[in-house]
Amino acid sequence: MEKFIVLFISLVGMILGGGVFFVNRRQGANQWFAIMSILIVLWINFAYLGSIVKDVLKATFWFRLNLGVVSLTMLSAYYFYIIHFLKQKGKNVFLERFITLISFLLFLITIFTDLVVKTSRITQTGVDLIYGDLGTIYNLFALFIGFILIGYFIKNYAFLSDKEKIRVQYFLLGTIITIFLSLIFNVIYPLLFEPKIQYQLFGDYSLIFLLIFTAYAIIKRELFGIRIILTEALVVIIAILLLVQALNTDNLGDFTWKFILFLTFLYFGYLLIRSVTKEIKQRKEIEEMAMKIQAAYELEKRAKEELTRLDEAKNQFIMASQHHLRTPLTSMRGYVELLLDGTYGKISPKVREILTKFQVSIKRLIKIVNEFLDITQFQLGKEVVTLMPDVDALPILKEIVEELQLETKARGLWLKLEKAKDIPKIKADPEKLKIALFNIVDNAIKYTIEGGVTIKVAKSDSKIQIAVKDTGVGISKEEQKELFNRLFERGKEAGKFHTTGRGIGLYITFHIIQAHHGKIWVESEGQGKGGSTFFIELPLN
């Protein structure tokens, strides 16, 4: 049975070492793992050979080879775990050289002298190893290497990536299983059972678990977590114990049912491992999907917050700029009016003509600045309209007609105001309502080539309705849908007739009417089909 176990471990160790090496033979970690695997296999075989021979010289020879290889195994473990996995090469040159030097010295001393392994003794229960004068130092050095490995892992664990942390967990798991089995077979079993030496080498054999978990951590790229490995380890350990129990039975009947129990356990163990693997894979897929969704959500949230911040900064900048622009423009308009009124003395007709044009330009600029300020305030959700009761819409419309009458006559168009009798008063902001109505009438005139514009006012249930009908270019059905939502954009046909338009009049008008709790819409058969009619409904007091 023990021969079978040693042969099995040797095959597994060589397969693992060769497999890891050929996965990436140029990688230093893979090379040192292959070396460590070979040394562990030699360690186990030399220990086994030393325990079965019945000759003192031969047993001593094999034990010296065994402990000599152990010193080199500790060196390979240091280079694999510390130098290559944790990437500590060159960070502590003195320690690296010290461990290398002592390991090779102990190897030579152990092989060629009796300072570490003095001799061996044949007993009724097996072969005992007798240490020499440096045996204690040898064991202390082995303990020192163990503490160095554990210390480096603890020190660097927090700085490792998530995947490297998982790999460290595999290494530690393999180490814990090895230590656990060594305690059972090398310490507890000899204290409780006779013969004491019978299963003592099983502690050495447990090194295969360290190799298995380490190899799995190196080769496996997508690691499924420690849970599946614990399940596999539990199944393997129980299976080995069941197999050992079956092989250690002399009675054929007992051997048969124990071996059947072993095979049955293997089957159900396989089902258990497959179930756990499937569950963990599904859970990982769900977690990865959740992480992607969360990352996308966080990215969208940050982008939205940044856009909101930039939008607010833009609006504040625009408002500040408009206030700074409006103040000097208002002062300029005041001074021009004083000059035209003769406050600073008489002016010539030529200067008056220039000042009048200047006054018109200033008024136009003030109107543009006010429009931009209104747009920004609308976008910020601020109150732009102050509603007042008992506002008569007819005088506002008459003022608009008077202001635009000169332009319509110059272009050969008509501008008519038709009103029904007894138009009730409404609740409105006279100044803002005039801006909205002016924009509608002014647009109707701008985009009319022949004919004219008719304004009709009538009462409709609990509101008044103002209809502005023109004989202009008309509006397509597609443009009607987005006419009041577009900012700084105008229809393709409109741009041909009035190239200096800003594309903000209807946007402002819509928000002003909406602030009056009113409604605005347009009706048109399409471009070149009898013009358009804009309807505005405003609630009564």
C-alpha cells in the first residue's frame, strides 16, 4: 500500500511540475515550481527508502539524501514564493544570498558528513533517524525559512491584486492541509497508537497537497474561490483515508465492503464537487454581471453629476455675463435719450440721425440680452413671470400692431387686429406677455412675402384665444412637432427668408405662455400651402 502511495505521489508531483513548466517555460515562477516539485518527489522517495531498508548504512545514506534534498526544497520554495511570485528579487540581496549560501552548505554537510544525520537505528517498528551535532541548527534553519515565507506573505498581502490574493489563499490552504496531516501522522498518531512508525511518513506524503494547490493557482486564470478547493480537498482526504482503511484489511469480506464504500464515496464526491463548481460559476457570473451593471451605473451617475455641474456653471456664467452686458447698455441708452432730448445742448440733424440709429441698435442689443437672460432663468427653473390680475390683452396687441405697422407697410403687407366684443381681462405679466405676442406677430411678418397678417382675439369658455394667421411660407408637419422645443435652431425654409434670425423667439414665447398657465400651438398645411396660424390660449381671472 505504501509503495502504491509513494508511486502515486511521485507521478502526480512530476505531472504537476511538468504541466506548470510547459504552460509557460520562460516564466521564472513556473521554472522554480517545476524544480520544487522534483525536489519534493525526491524528498518523499528518499524518506520512504530510508524507512524500509534493514541496513544501518543504507538507511543512513537515504536519510542523508532525504534531508539534503529538504534543504534545497526550502531554497526552491523561497525562490518560488518570495522572489518570483511576490516579485521581491533584489529588494533584500543580503537575505537572498544568505539563504542560498546556507541551503547549499547544509546540503553538502548533510550529504558528505555526519554533522546533520549521524546514523540510523533499526528497531522492531521501523528505522529511527539519529541527528548529529548540527541537527538542531538544521531544524532551526528550516523553521526560519517557514517564518520568512509566512512573514513575507503577511507583509505584502495588502498590496497584492485581487487575483494574486486569491492565489495566496491557495498556497496557504495547501500549507495548512500539509501541516494538519503532518500533525496527525507525525505527532498525534505516534503518541496514541502502536507501532509508532507505521504511518509516520504520511506527514511527508501530505506535501503533495501543497503542490496541487500551488499548481492550480499558477495554471488557473479564472479562479473560482476557495470554497470549491476546500470541497475538493475534503473529498480527496476522506477518499484517501477510506482507501487506506480498505487496503489495510486482511479479511476479504471486510476489504470488499470497504472498497465498495470507497467507490461509492468517490461517485458522490464527484457529484458534490460538480454541484459546488456549477453553483460557484453561476454565482461568479451573476457577481460579474452585477459588478458591470454597478460600474456602468456609477459611471453614468458621475457623468450626469459632471454634466449637471457644468450646466450649472454655464448657466451662472451666462447670467453673470448678461447682467454685466445689460448694465452698460442701459446706461448707453439713457445717455443717447438725453442727447436726443437736448439735455446737453442742440445737435445737428446729421448727428440726430446717427444717434437715432445708435438708439435702435442699443434697444436691439438690450432685447437680445434680456432674451438670453430669460432663457437661462427658464432652464434653471426660476420664476421669470410675475402674474398680475385684471390685465387687458387688447392694449398690448394694439401697441404691437403700432410698432410693427411701419415695417409691414414698407413691405407692402397688411397687419390687422380683429377683436370680438367684451373681451374679459386675464391674469398676466404685461411685459413678458407683450414679448411673447410680439415674437409671434413679428415672426409672422418676417416669413410672409405677399398678403399679410391677421390677429384675432375671442373669448373661448374660461379663457381668451389669440390667433395670429399669416399668408407666409408655411411650416412642415415634421417641424411643427419640435417648433417650440428647439433653441438656436430654425426651420430650413425660414432660414432662406430671414437669415439674421436667432432661433430663440418661439422657445421664449412657449415658456412665457406656459408660465401664464396657457397653451400655444401652430396649425399649417405645410410649406407653401397657405401660411400658418399660431394659437395662444390664456386663462381668465
